[in-house]
Amino acid sequence: MITINPTDLLTPEELATRLKVPKSWVYEKTRGRARDPLPVMRIGKYMRFHWPEVVVWLQAHQQGGLT
């Protein structure tokens, strides 16, 4: 079982602020049609992002991964 630190969970707004991108970009990267979607946890109607997983996703893209 994975242990998740609650302080590592971000809302879409918090993630957008941290990444310095528009909130709409975050939502677009979570849609099913996204080529390589952001890792997201869906809790009912809410979306949360586990910051360590987002960091791994960013590193994959920084190294010439998918856009």
C-alpha cells in the first residue's frame, strides 16, 4: 500500500500556481484525449495531484519525453 502525505496532495489551482501555468492547461492535461496525461487522483467529483508523481511526470517530459 502506498503512503500518501496529505501535504503532497494539490488541487488543480494549487498545481497550476506551483507550475506557473494557467488552470486550463492543468485541466486539459487530465482529459482522456491528452496524449500523456498528468497523473491525477479522482475522488468523486474532485481531482487531486500527488506532487511526487507530478515531479516524475515533469522529469520524463524534461528529458525529451512526450509533450
